[in-house]
Amino acid sequence: MKPELDAFWMPFTASRHFKKAPRLLVKASGMHYWDDRGRRILDGVAGLWCVNAGHNRPKVVQAIQAQAAEMDFAPPFQMAHPKAFELADKVAKLAPAGMNKVFFTNSGSESVETALKMAIAYHRARGEGQRTRLIGRERGYHGVNFGGISVGGISGNRKMFGSLLTGVDHIRHTHDPARNAFSVGQPEHGAEFADDLERVIALHDASNIAAVIVEPIAGSTGVLIPPKGYLNRLREICDKHGILLIFDEVITGFGRTGAPFAANSFGVTPDMITLAKGLTGGSVPMGAVLAKQAIHDVFMTGPEHLIEFAHGYTYSAHPLACAAGLATLETYADEGLLTRAGQLQAYFGEALHSLKGLPNVIDIRNYGLVGGVELTPIAGEPTKRALGIFLDCYEQGVLLRYTGDIIAISPPLIIEREQIDHIVDTLRGAIQRAA
Ligand code: PXG
């Protein structure tokens, strides 16, 4: 290993493997990265599901440069700067009707913690302080902080970290390959998986439960598309029992599903939405929680000189992030990107499903511009087949992502049809070579 690689303790990386043969990206533009060997790499995962408008878009670059020169930082507690209000207003205008309050964070993980705290505090402020329990879902990913891994359902992200939050339950996941393998778009079967929520409610009584959090499409666990009717049923059950419904749209937000949010695409309005990634297209770290007016208003009581919600981050609504967010939203609007995934969905889906029948391909899932290709694991060596395919594609100049033995595809929303073909053809070759 080169000594200069030693100090950096890398996030979510097989670091000894990586440091023997590092993959270093040094430049980006539009649909592409360039690596330190000067090779051009087609970005099939929008960086890490975040670069929705493509890389280094001129308006965004210019906005960040101008903001850095004008004002580096403004304290967000008891002070503010104009772009914070402007960006909140623009995000609220994109949101489903009634979801018009925006709380800024710096990441998806922080958005999740913020939403969970808001939910518990909301019930307390309304005089139901016993509603503290939180419900997540098996295979859910809600970032890596303690709240997020507690409601999250990926055991590898939980098992090393002790007792986590107390008062958390999980409903079952929605993966059902026996009935739904190779579904194009939303699977037909499984709306009834939402009824598992009734089981948990029966166990604890609804009066003790604050909120349910789910990803509308589960991303990190390997792209699980919600069965038809499933999210509607979750909404009905939450309404019946006075439980808040939180959609974690860190991946699905900002056009991934063909609408600004998956809540729009699936026609189900939650009480809160957690955001990050596409909000600034990955250019500057930023997250946000969108909340219904009614949730916000519950806090607005008591003496006006007192802080209503004791929560926030030094870098909430950071000027660079706000400038980047405004320019990113402008780029989405200029180019119609928040609905483009809907126009490409059929083409993308067909291309992806052409991999059916290849060796070891046991399921293909797609919605909007997100897809997953599930492979049979190598006996006794889970994740190794997908790792090999990921590395092979990278050698061929295509960046994808793998999780378990699932290959995830989630390109920038500016992708062209030939680039979809190129990604799928490269993946086809790699799957065949891995057989
Ligand atoms: N919620 C969801 C639904 C996410 O997908 C987070 C929260 C946390 O966001 P931050 O910004 O704190 O990382 C995420 C993040 C992958 C992968 O390919 C996915 C994410 C992050 C890194 C890798 O599985 N999603």
C-alpha cells in the first residue's frame, strides 16, 4: 500500500482491499467521471444516488463560487441569511400539498434523526407524550446515526453498535421473489404486507406509537419497489391510529421516480419527508425535513421569546449549500429533470429486463430511473459475485454500485438512451464473465 493512503479511515469500504488497488476519481462533468489514470467513466449511479442533474453543472458551479466569495458562513441560530428562506420556499413549492415547512440538515442521516425527534416532540406538544415508540421496516436504510440504525433494518449496519434506541419495532419488508420476481415497475403482490403494521400496533397499542418510517422505494438494501397499494395501505393504517407516517426520500427525492418526490409518483402523502442527496445534486452536503404545516404549528405555542424546537446544526442552511440547492433546483426546472425519469422509465426498464435469462440473474426490479439486478450469491461467499461484477464494469468504464449480491443502477437524470444501452451492455458482459 502507498503510505499516503494510510491515514484516511474510509467510510463503508473494504479498505484493505481498496488500498491495494485504489480507484481514485479526479474530475467530473455531466454524465462522466475521470479517474487518476485519465480514463473516462460513465456514471451509472449518480455518484452515490445523489448527482441527479449530472456533474459540475455550470449554474451550480457558478453559484457555489459566487457564494464562497460573498459570504462563507452565517450563524443559523437566532440569525439567518436570505437564501435559506428562498430555498425553503422553493422546496416547499415542489412538495405535496400541505407539506410546506422545511428544516435544514447536512445529510440524510441527520434528516432522519430530525424527523424522528420532530415526531416524538410533536406528540408531546399535543399532550400525548406517551407516544414515543418508533416503527421501521426490515431491510430499511435510514442512515447511520443511532436513530437511523435503530429504525433501520439492515443487520450489518446494526449488529456492532450495542443496544441502539429502545422502543423500536420493525414491520416486515416487502421483498417477495416467489410471487414478484422480474416485475416491471410496481409488483402486483404484497399490498397486504402493510397489515404487519397492525400486528405491531396490537402489541403496543397505538397510543404509545409516534411514527412509522419507510423508504417508498428501499434503495440501499437493493432496490425494493413497493407493491401496488402497499403505501396507500400504510397511510390508511397510520391515519386510523393517529400515527405519523415518514417517507425517507433521501434517494427517491428530486426526480428519481419521475416526479419531484415518490410521494407524488405513488399518490400517497406522508406527514414528513426526509431529504438530502438530490437537494444539492451532491455538490455541497445538505439535507432537509419537509413537514406538514399542522406538525409545525403544534410547536408554535408559549411565550414568543422562547425557542420552540430545541434542535438544529451549526451548518443547518449553510450558505454554500443553499446557493448550491437553489442553482440545482433551477437546473432541474430549466431542463425538466424532475419528470424526465418518467419519460425514460419504459426504455430503462426494457433495457434492464433484457438481462433476464443471463447466468445467476434471479430478479430484476425497476421504477423511474432506478434499477436493481439480483444475482445468486457464490456459495459461502456472499457479495463476492456482485463485487466482481462491479469491479469488471469499472474496468470497462462504467460506475455502478453493489449491495449484497444486488447491482444497483441509478444514473443522473440527464442520461441519454445510448448511455442506458451502454450501461446495460457493459453489465451484461460482466455478468457473463462472472458466470
Ligand atoms: N436515508 C436513505 C433512504 C438513504 O438512502 C440515508 C438516509 C443517509 O444519508 P447520508 O447522507 O447520511 O448518507 C441514505 C443514504 C448505497 C448507499 O449505495 C446509500 C446511501 C448512502 C451511501 C450508500 O447503498 N443512502
